[in-house]
Amino acid sequence: MVAMISLREYKLQDWTRLRPIVHAYKTVRYRVTDDLFFRQRARDGDVEDIEALARARRVLLTVAFNDAQCLEIQLRLASKLVQSDVHIVADNSTSNASAGENKRACLNHGAAYVRLPANPWTVRNPSRSHGAAMNWMWHNVVKPAAPTAFGFLDQDLFPTQPCAPFEPLERAPFYGDLRWSDGRWFLWAGYCFFRFEAVGRKPLDFSPDWFIHRLDTGGANWEVLYKDVDPGAVPQRPITQIAALPGVDLRQAYCEWRGSWLHEVGLDGDLSLKMRKREAVLKLLEPALSAAPRDVEGAGVKCAATGT
């Protein structure tokens, strides 16, 4: 789903190029396509059981896509480092082989698994595909379950220290990593958390909104959630880019430290370097992967708002 743009936001040159009419047509088409997608049943996973599992609990949701190794690493780390009650994987993969491996990773690490219906946007628009996957989970799992709180993660985002990502929701209705475009802000789809009682009655839409303000996945929530909120009141954590490969230009192969979480940034840079970059990421994660499991609830967790 995509929100209609107010006509007063269009400039004269937009009208001369008939952009309001084109955008209105595209908005209707997007809504029809999304509504049909949301009504489709999951290809795998018992949604009713998962809904019951998530009810009144703190729920992590990861959107997975064609990279079982990536998902397995995240689940392995999150199961021992991240405070939550339920971890659900929404599998948006096009590959049946990847989907099977993702499901096995979920079984191995105690995560619930849902394979989404065939996504109509995957080939045409990766950002819209990801947003549609988040929206499918919102309409079919999260909203019916009414969890205490929920948060979405990208599959290539890895915790490296004990972390309590739901703790900032005691002070704020939602938070995550802010992104800005054309004077507007929204929460990055790869790390965004919400207190359900604050958003459960709102028509949330995790789609991108590219028409005027160039807002990526999650940006369509500007009108319904973000526009009246001071971004300075949203808890933040430091974000630092690092070169993944020595001698390679930063923009060709980089990762990010987002607080104590490592983001592989798997869909950016030179994709021919993907295998080398994954090896570098595994080396960075080795201390966390080799650490003995610990009692996360009693580990003095601080990560979300402070970045430690």
C-alpha cells in the first residue's frame, strides 16, 4: 500500500509533466497488487500457531531472502545475545533450496518460520518487495497477535554483544535507525522497533514512497506515524562505516557498525566482491560466534540506545 500525495506538494513542473495523474494511477495499481498479495496464504508455516506464540510477547521479525548462511549466522548470535520472547523469520526467498535451508536454520535455533507467498515485486523492485514482506507480516501475524512489542531486522545485521533492543520502548513508542530524505525522516527497515499499543490502531505501511520525497522501505509510514514526532526524541545509536577489504575503495566493499551490531550491507557496493566480503564479515564476527552461550537476561545489557 502507498499513501496518496497531497496535491499541494506538487510543483508547477510536476503538473506540466502530468506527474500527479501518473502517481495517482501508480498508487492505485500498487494498492491493488499489495492487497492481493496480503490475502494470499503462506507457502509454509502455521500462521495461526505463530500468531498465538507471538501474542502479548516481545517479537523479533527477520525478513530472509536467498541467503541461508546469512540467516543462520544471525539466528545463532541472536539466540544467545538478544533479549526477546519470540523470533520469527518471514522467508521472502525465491529459491526453494534457500527456503529449505532457512527453515532448517530456524529449527536449529528455535525461531518460528513462515514462507511468504510469491512476492509480486521481487523481480521488479527489491525495496518494494521487502516492504511488501513486512506488510504481509504486519497484516497476517503482528496485528492479529497484538504482541507487547515487535521489531524488524535485516538478515545481514548481526549482534556481537548482549543486547536488549526492546528496552528503549519503555521511553518511546517506537525507535530505530533514522534515515533522511528531502527533509523527511523514517526508520530504517533493517532495525525498527515498535510498542504495539502505540501503533496497533494505525494503518502502518512499510512500503517505500518514491514519488516525491524518495523515501526507501518503511518511508510510507511518514504520514501515519513519523511526521508529527520530533526525531530528536527517537533513541539513537552510533553508525560507522568501515572498509571490509584492504585496498578496495570503501564504497565498493563496506560494512557498518550500528552500535554493537555489524551490518554486512550485502546489497550495496561491488557484488562481485560478495564472497570475499562475507569472509571478512565472518572474521569480524568470530569472537561473538565462538563465545560461550551466556544468560542474556542477566548480562548487564545496554546496546540499543547507547550503542555499546
